[in-house]
Amino acid sequence: MAAEAFKIWFGHRFSGQPAPSQLTDAERAALAKHAAGRKRIVEIGVYFGASTRLLRSVMAADGEIVGVDPFFRGRIGIPFQKFVAERELAKASNGSARLMEAFSQDAAKSWTGPIDFLFIDADHSWKGIDRDWTDWSPFVSPGGVVAFHDALPAPGRPDYDSVRYFAERITNDPRFARIDAADSLAVVKRVD
């Protein structure tokens, strides 16, 4: 991954190549729709920052976005993904933005305050999505929205544990109701 991350950073930095994204156009549109005007956004799993930039571009002008990712450094110890994500965030100017270089469970331990839009797109294993949901869902304020990538079966997408977790756990969580879907992206709203 380090060699691939270097190539992406190099192309992004010196050739103007766009940051890669694993989201479809429909998924990006759904994210933008539900994040529009939100004041406090947290993204778990930044990748190269394309979705982080999108969320910042549609959030409230005085909002805040925090991207949480460990930004693995590989064998040479350089976080090329983080460098690309920082450049992506700088392309949008709404509110404030910061990246937390941490695993989501560590970031949650020090988190304070409500979240009105949470995007979970990190560890898709059962244990990983359960940890993210358990750690972060209590911070979502009433009326707040949570979007999950790779939560629904979609043609051409792997059948991650996150699909089963969403179907078995999140859809049965009485605090939340499903309000939208686009390809593999599912969106729920806090109703309690």
C-alpha cells in the first residue's frame, strides 16, 4: 500500500490527478444531500480525503469537520495518504477542518460534544464496524444523521461484514431510522 500511496501522492501533488475515492456518484450525491448545512461532521476512515473535501464543501459555513484515520505510514514512515487528504481539505473553505491521526476507538475516548453528521467508512469487519458504532453513535444528536459506506449489498461490491452488521444491528437499533440509500451507502437518522 505504501508504494501505491506514494504514486497517488506524487500524481496528486505534481500532476493534478484527483484524489481517489471508493464512492459512486450516487453515494457522493447522497452524502452531499444529508451533510448539507450540518455544523459538526465526523468522518471515520478518510482514505485520501475526497469524501472529506466533499463533506466540507457542503457543511455549514461556520461548521467543523473532523476526519479520523490512522494514516498508516508503511515501511518508510511517511503518511502519503494524509498529505493528499490535507491538500484535498484545503480545496474547500467552509468552516474549520482537521484530521485526527488515530484509530477511531482512540479518537472516541477523547471526543466531546454532539455530532450532527457521522460518516462511517473504515474497518468493514464485524468487530470494526461494531466498535465504530458502539463508540460513536452515542455522540449523534437527536435529528443527527449517520451514513455508512458498504452497508448494503451492491453489484460488483464485496459482501463485507458491514453489510450483515447493518442489517442485523443498526436497522434494529430503536434510536435510529433508515431514511435513505444509494448503491452500498445507507443513511439513518437519530429519532429518539
